Amino acid sequence: MSNSEIEVIKRALEREKLARKQAELILEQKSRNLLMISRELKLANQKLTKLLQEKSSQLQGVFKNINDAYVVIDLSGEVIRMNSIARDLFEHQNEEETLNLYNLIYNKDGKYGLKSLETLEKEGFLSNFISRIYTKSKTIKWIQINASLLYDNKKKPIGAQGIVRDITHIKALEEKQKNILKDLEESNNQLQEYAHIVSHDLKSPLRSLHALTSWIKADNQGNFDKNTDENFALIENTLETMENLISSVLEYSSAGYEDNNREALDLKTEINNLIKSLFVPKHITIKIETELPLIMAERTKMRQVFQNLISNAIKYIDKDKGEVVIAYKERKRYHEFSVKDNGIGIEERYHKKIFNIFQSINKSSDSTGVGLSIVKKIVKLYGGDIWLKSEPNVGSTFYFTLKK
Ligand code: ADP
């Protein structure tokens, strides 16, 4: 080997030595960095573990202390986790035994259950699913479930978690309420029917009494003294009042019945016809102040409403020049009507009372105290309301609405 060759190898060796040294230096630096990073990682890991422990014990607390049943199921309905309330609800105390939620669903609710399951899978959550379930002892309970799907880290659904609430007592109350309402409706109908029959039946003996008194009077014409004549007039008057009362009760008892005969009514024509059929004294004028609408209603019921209000307005006018004004205002969801008079007026303390049956402030032979109660009953049947504004000695305005 020549000297020059030896020199080349020597230099190469020195370069390699230098490179190794540099590499060692870099490595040392890197491993120092790595050590630091690993220390930091260890610390972060410790912190995370602590945080996780805290969170999971918090969750555990929620899971245990929640007041409703909490259940986690897999996609086949198998219960994976449940809290003690869920165990009590399903009467499932043996932790070793498996429990499938779908198997608990009451037969008749099965179809609805399946549909709700589809919703849960499609939407990812289920709100207020209500169904009946069998518990272990085969008692039936009503439950309400709010649930959401659980996913794995690839966003694939793996199960569901849900809050299950026992609403058996609420359902029982609802059922009770429904029955009470049904009974009430039935007895109400019976009562109306009863009033109808009684008042109808009372009319015929009354008619007989009427006939008998007129026969006695005819048979004894000229034989009675003044006092007996007066007493007979009193009897006839009383009989008439009774007949009026009975007719009113009859009318009242049929006023509240559901009307199935609604038709398109042109109120302008209807009210004009009605006014023509009423007895209007010469000193009273009746005016329709505004346009009147076309409404869907039963003709006889609308007639009853307007007839009672207009007749009252006429009846209670005490001025030399009487005026009755009918008007209409269109509201968003209601038709609003008013009947105004310049009559005796009504004190405010009677404003509610007069709508009750048999309540009349001014007793007279043609006053039965039934008219306004009929009006109110019909207005209520049409989803409306009735009220009045009035000033004693000046006049009254009755307002009422009918739902469109
Ligand atoms: P009735 O007129 O047969 O007594 P209603 O039920 O129609 O029965 O009216 C109840 C009472 O309300 C009446 O007795 C009367 O005192 C009062 N009333 C009704 N309408 C008016 C009116 N337009 N003006 C003054 N008082 C009225």
C-alpha cells in the first residue's frame, strides 16, 4: 500500500470518526428531548387518568342517583346496563339473568314498538315513546321512553341508552278523568232529556186546566160575582205564565244540543225576516247599522239568539223614542255582533247573573228569566262568548261572538 493510499484511508477514518461524534451528539440531544417528551406525556397521562376517573365516578353517580330508570341496550334489545330504579321497574333483581327490553313490550303495543325502533335507528333518538310492558310478575305497566343511539368510534350504531319513566299512575288518572267526563256527559244528556220530557208532559195537564177553567167560565157566564171573575182572570194569568215557563225550559233544554244542520246563512236576510215577525211598537225603530256576514250556522239557533236579544231590547225600552241598533264587526277568528238599546239599562252587579237560567231582575208576566241563558248556551255551542256594557237609565249593548 502506497503512502498516498494510507493517507486517503486515514482521512476517511477521521471523517467517519467526526461524523460518528456528530451523530452521537445529535442522538444525545434527541434522547434528551425524548426523555422530556416522555416525562411530559407521563404527566399528561396521569392528569387524563385522574380526569377520566373523576368523570366516570361522576357519571356513575348520575347513573345511580337518577330518579328515573336508566337503561343501556345493544341493538338486539339486550340490556347491558341498568340502574336500580330500572331493576325495580322491570322487577328484575337477578343480575345474572339476561333481560331483553323488546320481549317486555305488551303484545298490543308490539307494532307501535317496532315502528318506534325504526325511528330510533333512523333519527338517532326517540322522544316520548309510550307503551305498556309486562314486568316479571306479569303486571302491566305504562312506560315513557326517551332514548338515543350509541355509536362506536367509527360512527357505527352499537346500541341505545334511554330514560324509562313509569307513568302507570298518570295513565290511571287519565283513565279515571276520561270515565268521569264520560259519566258527566251521559248524566248531562239524561238531564237534558229529562227536562225535555218533563216539560213536554207538563204541558198537557196545563192545557186541560186551561180548557176546564174556560168551560167553567162559559157555563157560569153572568153567575159569578166580581171577586170570582177576578180570581178566574188570575188563574188564567198564572196558567199562561206557567205555560211560558215550561216552553222556555223546553227551549232551553234543546238549545245546547249539537247542531248538525248548519247551512250558509245570509244574516242580513235572516234578521230582516225576523224583525218583520216581531211585534215592534210604533215608538221604537230597529236599525241594522253595518253589513251583516254570511255564516255557517243552524237557522233556528241563530233566530233564537237574535230574537231573544232584540225582543229584550224592545221589552226593556222605557223612552218615548226607542232605538235598537244591530251591528257587526269582523274579527280575525270570530264574528262579533252587538244589539244596542236605549232602555232601562242594567246595573253592573247583575251583568253576570242575568245569563243564568230563571234570573230576571224585573219580574213581569212575560218575563221568565230564560231568554239570555238560551242565548248564552247557543253562543257557547258556537265557541263564542257573550257580554254586555250598560248604564242604568241610558241603555244596554249586548255583544256576542261566534267562532268562524
Ligand atoms: P226575561 O227577559 O224573560 O226576564 P232574560 O233571560 O231574557 O229573561 O233576561 C234576564 C233579565 O235580564 C231580564 O229579566 C232583565 O232584567 C234583564 N235584561 C235582559 N235584557 C235587557 C235589556 N236589553 N235591557 C235591560 N234589562 C235587560
